[in-house]
Amino acid sequence: MISTLRRLPLLMYGVILMMLGLTVYVFGTVMSVPRIIPGLNAILLPINEKIVWYSGVPLMAGLILALTDLFVLFPGKRQDRTVRYDPMPPGKVTVALTAYNDEASIATAVTDFLSHPRVGTVIVVSNNSTDATLARAIAAGALGFDEARQGYGFCVHRCLSEAVRLAESDFIVLCEGDCTFRAYDIDKLIAYIAHADIVNGTRTVESLRARDTQLSTFMYYGNLFVGKLLEAKHLGRSTITDVGTTYKLCRRDSLERMLPILRPDRVNLEFNAYFLDTAIAAGEEVVECPVTFHPRVGVSKGGNVNNSRALQVGMRMIKGLVFGWHR
């Protein structure tokens, strides 16, 4: 019985139920406002009372699930292991950049990464761009590919596939071609890869974020919430604070295990959350590393276009984490 419960993400279910209960409670509280209108109090009061009263059901159920997972099951969910230390040997890394209509930034991004002493080849995958993105990437020294299947998930999957196929290095950096990330952070990722199969760059360290990035306050905390929901799903396996970042360093053998089970047709802008969820579930070691985050060059086309778009992407991430990744 206990072993079965340990496999269930009770903390994640508990958080969802508590959020549901709080939402219903707030709605019931707001309903008290129209009751001040003459004639409505008698009609709304019984409904109002029931909403507030029954909001406690999911709230208490969620609290019980969360406390059970944290204080009863958590010791058994933690992996019995020593701290891994398998440092990256001297040599090059392969960098793969996603790009979609990024002609204003791609050459600068390619040049930046090629200037890093640990970078061998820079791959750029243009996601069916309609501008000069691919031509400018190749002119800057990148190995260029075009991914005709539209969608961020297809583009990232192609990046990883081409980097593995190149077989130049046992370590692959995934990033974007919009200049929001910098090549110098590769040194940090390399330091952390000694402890993991995948290092996820996190943009949540305030002093490492430029002031005017496309990551609004709403997106920042929404991203952090979904990251913690993913952490709750895999309690005792990893610490996650950023599910929206592309910047990662992966061991080649880890990607060789993961690529056959990744389904980019099931996700789009939520691919990074899907990638991390799949990796942790498959037993890959994932750690996070603080990276710097900068204003992008050009116009955003992803989940950071505005808060409304970010909310849609975030809700799809939550749906995928809770109910499974399928369209």
C-alpha cells in the first residue's frame, strides 16, 4: 500500500485542490458585494454561504494530500544515492540554437557562441522562417537546417536530433538565437553537469535578470509556480524553478535515451516543461543552474508575447503535468 502511494504525486494533486478551494472561496467572498443591492441579499445569501462553506472541502482534501506526501511519504520518495560527481572532461560542446524569423539577432548569437573556447560547432535550426534567418546564421559560421514543421516543439526536437547526429561532442547546449542568453554562461552549465545528465538554466535569480526583458512579473511568478508544480509531481527527484527556459546543457547519452520517447507533435510552446517532466520521469538527473537573462533582439513570437499568451501556455503546461501530454 505504501509503495503504491509513493508512486502517486499527492503533493501536486494537493496543491491543485487547495488552489481550487481558494479560488472558490474568493469567488464566494466577491459574491457578497452585489448583496448590498436592495432585494438581492435574500436571493444571494444562501448561495453565497454554500459556496464559502463548500470551498473548504477541496481545500482540506488538498491539505491532507500535501501533508501526507511531505511528512509521511517523502523520505521514501527521495532517491537513495550519494551526490554525483562526474565532471566534463576537456573538450568541445556542440551548441544548437532555435530560431524563427530572427534575422535581426541570429548572426550576433552565432558569433557569441562560436567565440566561446569550449564551443566547437553551432547548429541553427530555423523553424520555417520567412526572412533571412537561415542565410545569416550560415554566413556567421553556423551549420544551418530548416524545420518545415511549424512549432517550437518540432524546432527544439530537431535541434537536439541534429546535435546528437553530428556526434561531435558528448555534451550539447540547447539555446535560442534571439540574444536573450549569453555564451559565457556555458562555464556555469559545465560546472553543474558534473552532478547531472541535464542542467536546466534558470532565469529566477533577480540580480542576473536585466530590467527590461520580455519576462513580465506575471510570467516570472507563473513560471515559478509551474516549476514548483513539476517539482511536486516528482517529489524528492529534483528542484525546479524555471520551466520556460530553453538554455540547457545535456549529456549526449541522455539525449540518445530521451529522443525516442519525446513526442514534439503533442506540445508546442510548452515543450520545455514537457521535456523536463519526461526527463525526470525517465530517471535522468536534472539540476538547475542560474543563468543571465537579457532583452531579446527583435520581436518575441513565443510564449512571452504578452501576459494573455503566457497564461495560455502556462495552463497547457499545468494540463500536461496533471493529465498527461496529448492534444
